[in-house]
Amino acid sequence: MANVEGIVQQQIISAAKLVEEQLDAELDQLERIDSSELENLRRKRLEEMKSKASKRQEWVSKGHGEYSEISSEKEFFEVCKQSENVVCHFHRDSTFRCKIVDKHLSLLAQKHVEARFIKLSVDKAPFLIQRLKIKVLPTVSLVKDAKTKDFVVGFDDLGGHDEFTTEMMEWRIARAGVIDYNGDLLNPPDSIAIAKKKINVLGHSKKNIRCGADNADDSDDSD
């Protein structure tokens, strides 16, 4: 009887060892699989980083990463041909609100290297002013794949006042798909400011500065 119990006990121990060995083998296999998958993920991530670095270098070589002024309509078309995403500010030096836009675009150009940020004087772009029907200064043209997708005309879309934030300009540009944006495109960051429309003492909305297509004089919007 004792021998039988001993045999049974020995079989149980052997079975337990076999199960343990099988579990160890499975665990080793899982570790090898995880390690392999991890290595693949690392390799893929490294390739993505190299690709992004290469793309960034290409962008920088084309003038991305800074806000620069171009001197002619010909240069405008060349920029739009070279860069997939272009943000162009049509401005005039004597227009105060254009300087406000300059400040914000200068900051955004450094942040969004994926787009080319430029400015062009309306006095040097009579053909574009007429073709794009630009009548209000400042006007920011948002170009993707050499096609104008949208315009930021005056400050109406930015809260209707001069004190809008750079984040507000960023959001408005992002709605055209010409820059990468992780925020909520449906709700502007300065939504409270947008809800407040500035009203003057006469009860009229704040005016935009306009640029006539046929002359070089700026004038307020007439009621």
C-alpha cells in the first residue's frame, strides 16, 4: 500500500514539474514575443523620428520656421508651389492692425514649421488683390496644395477686437487645415471674447480697416 501511495505521489510531483516546465516555456515564449514586438515598435518609432527630422530639415531649407516678407507676386506663386501649406498676410505698413497680425504670425511660424508663413505688401500685389478680392486689411490667405482654402479677414473671426490671443489666431488658421492642431476646432479658445462684440457709443459694431482695390487709401467701413 505504501508503495502505491509513493508511486502516486511521485506521479503527482512529476505532473506538477511538467506543468511548471510548460508554464516556464510559455512565459519564455511570451517574453521573447514581447521583446520582439517592443523592438519592432522601437524601430518603427525611430524611423518615424528620422522621417520627421528629414521633413523638418526640408521645410527649414524652404524658409519654414520663420515669418518672412516676400517682395513680389511672382515670389508668392513660387512659395505656394514649393510648400504644401502657406499662410500669407496681405498687409500695408501704415495699417496698425497689420502690425498686430505680424506679432502673432511671427510666433506661430516658429511653432508650426509644417507651414510657410509669409507677408506681402498689397502695394506690390495688384493682380492678387483683384483676383482674391481682398478689400479688408489685414487679410490672411490660407493656402494648401497651391489652392486658397480660406481667408482670415480683419478681426471678426478673432473676437472682433485688437486684443485677441495668438492661440485664437492659431485656431482660426487651423480650421483651414494648413497647420497641425490638437485642440477643439469647433470651439475657439477665446470663445468668451467672441461672444462679446464691441459696440461703440453710437451702437454700431467696431469698424474694419479696408483697402480699396482701385486705390491705396485705407478707410473705415461705411455704414
